[in-house]
Amino acid sequence: MRIFLDTANIEEIKQAVKLGVISGITTNPSLMAQAKATDYEAAIKEICAIISGPVSTEVTVEGVDAMLKQARQIASWSPCIVVKIPSTLEGLEVISTLAEENIRVNCTLCFSVNQALLAARAGAAYISPFVGRLDDIGQDGMQLVEDIVKIYKNYPEIKTEVIAASIRHPEHCIRAAKIGAHIATMPYKVLLQMIQHPLTDIGNKRFLADFKNVSR
Ligand code: G3P
């Protein structure tokens, strides 16, 4: 399972890239606002300059024509760009047109298997089931990821990659990997939690202390 960072925070991206474990970035308008970005294009181009992998960038308009126009503009900013299009009826039309133009799409805000099936048939490069938001309403978000992965596997001609998104804690990462999701995109905080273990810290401290007693 590849790991993407779900943030528009430049410092977090720089720190995470240094670890050598990040293959891409996903952003959305809320994350851009949290990062206090003022110039959408400049902020995305800055991210693309830091990481060589895919950078998912969401359209911020409604309507097929407006989404298509903006998606083409966004795609021209960098070869890294993957355009994020919502899992809606209009979104399907946009995805299929962009796919014909070889513009990669991450179909976002996916909350059902049927949305994922249609997105794949429209030609989306990625599908993003939002795990945490389903958990928030009392459903098992990771079950949706499992169902999508299983159903896509039934049809080997489907090349759409599954991104477990809206990840809230490290247990989500483990489940996503067990299921065989291609990618999990997570906040920087969750990435840090993945490496932490108290026994590692205790053990490391003891090794360093004991080494002081090793005769030289
Ligand atoms: O990648 C999707 C993600 O940004 C949504 O996460 O935590 O707002 O549900 P969250």
C-alpha cells in the first residue's frame, strides 16, 4: 500500500517527504483553507515542486462546462496534477471527458460502492472512499473500501486505484493495508502515529544507557 499525505501544509509536506515514505499528496478546498493558502495555483505549484508523485487538486466550481474548463486549467499547472472531481452525475460526465483527454482524475467524496463502480467505468484513475466521514455517521467506512477493492478485483480491466481517504487514526491504515487498498491518504498526525510505539522508545533508551557501560 502506498502512502499519500492528505494536507496542503507546506511544512508538513516537506517534513514527510524527508522520511522517504510518501508517494503523493491529496488536497481539497478545506485543507487549502486550513493551510491559509491565498493563491490556489501558486500553492499547488509549490507542492508539486516538493514531491514528484501525484498531487490531487480539486475543482472548485459546479456544472459540467465550468468543471471541465477549470480541470483543464488545473491539469496544465504541472505533470504531477491529478484533478479531483466529486462523485456526482455531473462529475461522471466530466471524468469521462477528462479521461479521453488523458487527464488523470481522482474521484472524490465517494460514499458508496455504486459511485465507485461508475467512477471506474467513467475512467477515473483513482477513487477516494471517505472512511472517517462514514464512521462519523455510525457506518463502517473501511467496509466500503473492502467492498470496492473486492469488486474492482472481479473485473481486471478496471485500472482505477483505491485511495482509502478521510483516514483518522493508525488502525485505519492497518485495515486499509489488510484489505489491499492501493493507497491510504492520511493527515501528517496519523503518519507520525504510525511510527510511534512506547516499547520502541523504552527499548531505545535502555540500549543507549546500557551502552555507556560497555568497556571500550
Ligand atoms: O482525503 C479526504 C480528506 O481530506 C477528508 O478528510 O477528515 O475531512 O473527513 P476528513
